[in-house]
Amino acid sequence: MIDVFAPIAAAADLTVPAEHRLPVAVVGAGAIVDVAHLPAYRRAGLEVTGLYDLDPARAAEVAARHGVPRTYASLAELLADDRVAVVDIAVSPGAQPGIARQALEAGRHVLCQKPFAPDVATGEELVALAEAGGLKIAVNQQLRFDEGIAAARAMVRAGWIGEPTAMTFSVNILTDWSAWDWLLTTDRLEIVYHSIHYLDAIRSVLGDPELVFCTGSRTPGQLAKGETRTMSTLVYPGDVRALVHVTHENRTGDQEAAFRVDGTLGAVKGTLGLLYDYPHGRPDTLEVNSRVLPTDGWLPYPVTTRWLPDAVAGPMGSLLRAVAEGGEPETSGRDNLGTLRLLEALYASMDSGESRRL
Ligand SMILES: NC(=O)c1ccc[n+]([C@@H]2O[C@H](COP(=O)([O-])OP(=O)(O)OC[C@H]3O[C@@H](n4cnc5c(N)ncnc54)[C@H](O)[C@@H]3O)[C@@H](O)[C@H]2O)c1
């Protein structure tokens, strides 16, 4: 590793210190728990006490494959297990708020999936419930912790590209939604279940925009009911802008998933390796071009980990740090209210055909 990258790699490090580790129980044993949560927690050295799923056979099969010692017959049984400090919820989104409420009422810290809540009001209620109980609640918006994005953000924070002026995501892929019946039938699809990652990552670099415009569309012959192609424009004070352009109906096989942050003195750009062969993919690429360092043209940064499963350790590690040391997790429920507000503004814009002020 080139020496200059050492602080960048440190900022993107996903190690969970041993003194922060607490036992975690997982609600839901679906696809994301199988391919990402359990492998990431094992690599991070976290203890998973057990799994609970409405489908007990699925829970038993996933638990056995990942060496999780037990399953729970009900949520009540899980919450009666005194060893459980953190409840990690990964179920279909409609069921999440009810489970989060019960876990908080039982005195457990909670990690939710994105989308955190179906609307801002429900998110605010969960945040208030956690704060009233002295508990931490966070959201698994793990793209912020994906090595390419985390390293890019660290380079921006280090001043390597001067003042940031724009951040873009450009994603053109073919997504098979058929593994999730609830995604095939939902009215709102792309922004709330996919671009939410890019929007949250942009918030982690540029903060909250003041004005947005969004248009969403469908492709003839697509399986899903909701929008599968979106363009979202985010306007910040002064000259800072962001753009998220995503299509899930690529019919030509040339998958592309690129991101870039431009600044007054350089830029960082890369690719999201996960989306080149979901869910295994490949590590991201990342390059920096800086008049501050300076670099001689584009200098590659060596990404060695993946969005899935590796980055999933990030939100959990940040939650555990907040439990151990106090303060807010990086993707806390309170922070995520900003992502939910952004989503609501984008859909309001999509529905009305007009820009929306936040
Ligand atoms: N990168 C990411 O952040 C990412 C990726 C994929 C999915 N997700 C999110 O993770 C969640 C789960 O996605 P998935 O792909 O695993 O879905 P899935 O449909 O494969 O699995 C969901 C599981 O939850 C179980 N379940 C549903 N309601 C339940 C309840 N009330 N109690 C216990 N179990 C219940 C189901 O039986 C099923 O096994 C969703 O919110 C989704 O948006 C996030």
C-alpha cells in the first residue's frame, strides 16, 4: 500500500474491537441474512445467539449452514433470552416497525434494514422510543461502509479534491426481482429499495440537499409493478449538485455501476463491484486524481473487500461502538430520518412532476 493511503484505509476499516462485541440475535433468515449478515458477523468475530423466522424450517436450515447454535420458536422467545443485547431485524419491510417496537420495549438495541420505516412519522416514533429507553437504534445502510465509498469519502474529507462540487451514481444493470414476491408487487420500488443506498451514501459525503427533482419510469415487459428506472437530481446550496441515474432493465448484458465525486482540485471515481454479478460480484475499483497530493493523473486505490458481505459489518460495528462508548451510530435512526425525508421528497416530485424543497 502506498503510504499516503494509510489514513484512508484506516477510515474504511471494518474491524469491530473485541471490547465492543455483544451477542446479537437475528430476526429473519432470508436472502440477505444468508448471503451477507451471517458471513459478515462471523468475519467480524461477533456472536450470533440464534435466528427467528416465521418459517422455522428456513431458520433451522440457515442456522445449521452458518453454525448458529439455535433457532427461536417466536419473537417472544428470542426477547426472553437474556444473553441477547442487540436485535438485528431483516424481514420484509412491512413487518419491521412492529418487531423494532417490541425489541425496544424489551430493552434491546436494534439494527433495522433499509428502508428504516414506511414513512417519516413511523421512523420518528421508533427513534423517540429508543431514546426514551436509553437504547441505540441504527439502520443497515451499509453502502456508506463499502470500501470504495468509505475510501472516497475519506479522500474528500482529507481535502484531496478541494471543495466537492458534484457526486454522481450511474447504474445500468439487469435486476431479477423475482426472488422477492413483495418487491414484484410493491407500487414504489427503485428509489425506496435500491437507490436509497446511493442517496444515503451521498448524504454521508455532501449532507442534505435543499431541492430535489425525480422522475421514475417502467420498461415494457418488465416483471415488477413499480418503477425500475429513475433519475434523481439533488441541489445543494451554492454550486454543489448530485445525480443518481439508475436502470434495472439493461437488455444488453453490459452491466455498469459507477460513482464519482468531483471537486475544485480533483476527483475520485470508481465502480461498485457487487453489481457486476450480484450478489457475489467483485471488489470495487477506486481512483483519485488530485492536485493537492498531488497525483500524476489517476492513482488507483487498492480495494480489497466487498459491498456484500463485508460492508454489513459497518452499521453493526458502528452501533456496537455507540453502545460501548456513547454517542450516535453513524447510520443511526435519527440520521436516517434525513434519508427517509429525501425519499419522500423524491417520490412527491415523481408523482407531481415538479421539484420539491426539503
Ligand atoms: N443491501 C441491503 O441493505 C439489502 C439487500 C437485500 C435486502 N435488504 C433488506 O432486507 C430485508 C429482508 O430482505 P431479504 O432479501 O432477506 O428478503 P427475503 O424475502 O429473502 O427474506 C425475508 C425473511 O423474513 C421472514 N419474515 C417475514 N416476516 C417476518 C416476521 N414477522 N417475523 C420473522 N420473520 C419474518 C420471511 O419468512 C423470510 O424468510 C428487506 O427489508 C430488504 O429491503 C437489504
